[in-house]
Amino acid sequence: LAAVYASSAETEQKWKCSLAILGKYRTSAGISCETLCATLKSADSSLKEVDLSHNDLRDSGVKHLSDGLSSSQCKLEIFRLAYCSLSVNSIQMLSSALQSAHSPLRGLDLSNNDLHDSGVELLCAGLESSRCKLEIVKLSGCLVTEEGCSYLASALSSNPSHLKELDLTYNNPGDTGVNVLSARLEDPHCKLETLKYVKLCSVWCEHDCVHVGILVSNLYSLLLLCRLSGCGLTGESCKSLTSVLQTENSLKELELNNNDLQDSGVEELCAGLTSLRCILEILGFLTTKYSTLNCQGYYNKVEAIGNDTNSAMKW
């Protein structure tokens, strides 16, 4: 069951406090979505965040919710619909709501719904609308391939000024999908700051670690955060990443947790951190493999970098 921070009409006339619960049964889900729609349309509603994840909303429920989102009274900013078994029809209705002149949504989480590329195409019809103000879109585990990435890239081209975070973890964009999105980041109007591919890299970088550096160097000019956790990276990958860190206006956060960097990789990263051009503020390599005998040496090096007045590293 998912809790929504709003009350039912029967309990609180002005919709200002606490709890409505949507069940996974056909009747209760339908009734709850209809009630929530009335909440979103209420002039007295202050509801800004709703999490309906892990509910079987069905098309009828999503229709009610989309109607509420299109209301001029709706103030909802964050909408989470992960694990809701959304259909193509449901995505079409949500896409229409995003094109509403009154849509206030800033964050939409559709993770772990089987959208496939066809669903992403429908969603992008909303994303590319000049009326869409979404800043965060999460599509983790949505069966997106390079075709879906091309739709997303097209949407970024049509409406580049709002989206700041795009989560495509646990999908399979391949090199082509990554490259087509990378090309959009070269647009000076594109505001995208965070692009997530975590775990994907184990599919396409595992046997050719140089691709990691190519990916990040393609994105470095605008991408501020890069997460490559659990991607099977080795010390060889760190040579490419170090080159990126030594490039002007590069990454501010780099996450390399659960990789096999070894001593050579950590040494390479330390070399990159000493560059005057490096603006990295956060570096993570939790449970990464390297020699415990050299831990103190690495710590001393990174600490010295962090204490350098010219360094951007935060402690």
C-alpha cells in the first residue's frame, strides 16, 4: 500500500492533513484515485507530493489522476508511480497532462514500469511541449533501448530549458543511445545536470574500459555528476577518467563504488585530483578493491588535496 499525504473528503473538507491509502484491489484503487482527483482539483488543496508506487492503478485510475493534474487548481510538484504496471494508454494520458497549460509538475518517477520504447515515445510527446516544466524524470528499469534514447534526445532538443535530471539506470541504451543523448548535452540551452546510467555500464563497458572515458569526456562540458557504481571498471578505466578530471569545467561528483580499480586506478585518480583544472567536489569508491597496505598513503594524498586552497574537494 502507498500512503498519500492528503485526507479524504469525508475526513477533512479542506484537504490539509494526513492520510489516504490506495489499495491494490480493483474497487479501492478506483475509488481512491477518483477521490484524489477531487483533492487535486480543490482550490484549498496544498498537496505537493504524492507517492502511489506499488499500486495497480489501471487506466481508469490514471485517467482520474491525469484529470486532476490538468486542473488549474492543482499544485502537485512531485508524482511517484513506480511499480504501477502502467499501460501504454496510461502513459498517453499522463503525457497529455504534462502538456496542460496548468501542469505544475517538477518531478515524475515512472521507474520499473514496462514502458518499452513505445511508452517512452508517448511520454516524450509531453516532455517536448513548451508547457512541460518537469525537472526530474526517472525511468529506471523501464526497458528503454537506444530507440527510446533517441526519443528522449529529441524531446531535449525541443524543450531543453527545464529537465535537470534523467535517470536511465537498469536499461539498455547501448553505445548508440548514450551517444545520441551526449550530443544533446552540447546544446548550450540544455540544463541537464545529472544523467544516470548506473549498472548499464557493466553491459557495454566491461570488455572495453576506454568507452568509460569516451562517455564521460563527451558529457563533461555540462554533466556535473557521473555515477558508475558496480560497472566492472578496472584501473585501466581510471586513465580515461583522470584525463576528464584534468579538463577545464569537468565533473563535480564522481561515484565509482563497487569496482575493481586496484592500486593503479586509485593512483591515477589521485593524479587527476591534483590538476588545477579539476573541480571535483565529491569522489566515492566505497568497497572498491585496492591494497589495504596503501590505504593510509591514499588517504594522505587525498587529504592533502582537500586541504589545498586551490582544490574544490569538500571534507
